[in-house]
Amino acid sequence: MTDIRVVETLRSASYEGVTLSFGTVDVTNQVVSFLRKRLGSGEVLGEEPLDLPPRELRTRSVWYTVPAEVLTQAGLEWADVPGAAHAAEHAAIGLLPLFATCDRWDIGGVSTALHEDTGECTVFVYDGHPGGAGFAERGYARGAAWLQATRDAIASCECTTGCPSCVQSPKCGNGNEPLDKAGAVRFLDAVLATGLATASAG
Ligand SMILES: [Zn+2]
Ligand SMILES: [Zn+2]
């Protein structure tokens, strides 16, 4: 599991409730267990607990917060929010390399239906290098285009419930669960409809 804390907000802009921010975060990765899978079929054979110290990373992140009213307008039930936000996070990680010169392995993400620092549903995408490497900052600067491209990539993918081309991530710490492809499109439509889509062109 990955825990992320906001240390300092350096920049932010709000659009009818949705706030896009850039700043310093502490990311703590605690690998608590891993799934043993059968090679080929991917069948889960069992879960092995691990007892490792948490790894900590102070870096830069871009994040956006989505208030409950916007989630309701998107037609998302509270139970749908974790899967929708998680799928939107994965797809955003996959699309950031089009806007920042990075590889998806250079960045990480965390999504949560209720983050203790923001008090709202929050999606973070952070630089995987200590101190940050400019990728999250680029994501912040190109926020509107990046999230629009993320939404379009999910919506146009021909799979039915999500695949590695859209919302699945090869490095998900949660075994790609939960993921809600259709919910992610509604989630991002609602986020972009706040005016974010046309606001930041920088
Ligand atoms: Zn897909
Ligand atoms: Zn994940």
C-alpha cells in the first residue's frame, strides 16, 4: 500500500470546486504482501505476507481534488468512487509521457476517495525520483490537455472493462483492484466539465 502526504502546496488553481495542485509530498510505500500467481494463466495461488520497513520518498506531485457534489453530478455512487478514481489515476500515469518527457516507470500515483490532507477525493501523480524530476510539474502545467487526453484514451479503448492499454497498470501496488473503466470516464468528464478543460492552456 502507498500512503501520500501533502508537505507543501506550491501552486494550485480551482475550477468550480475541482482544484488542481502542484507541490511537495511524502510518499511511503509499504509492501505488506504479494500475490503468488500461476505463470501464464495469472491464477492467484496465494498471498504471501512481507515484513519490510516502509520506504519513504520526498518528491513533487501534481494532484487534483474532486468534491462530493461533482462526484454526485457525475452519477457516481460513493461505492463507485475508489474504482473510478483509481482507473483515472492509472490512465493519467500512462498518458503523462505524452506531455512530459518521461517513462511511466518514472512516475507513480495514488488515488483515494477521501484523502486526510485534502478532505476530498484526490488523485495524485508523483515523480518517482527523490526531489522530483519535473514530470509532475509538467503535468500541472498541461493539466487540462493531459486529463482530456486521459479521458479520451479510456473512452476510445475498445476493451469492455479495462485493459493494459487504458486503465490497468503493470506496477499497481493494489493488484489493479478496484478498477472501474466506465466510472473513470464519468469521473473525468465531471472533472473537466468544471471549466478545467478550457482554463489552463499553459
Ligand atoms: Zn482498454
Ligand atoms: Zn493502482
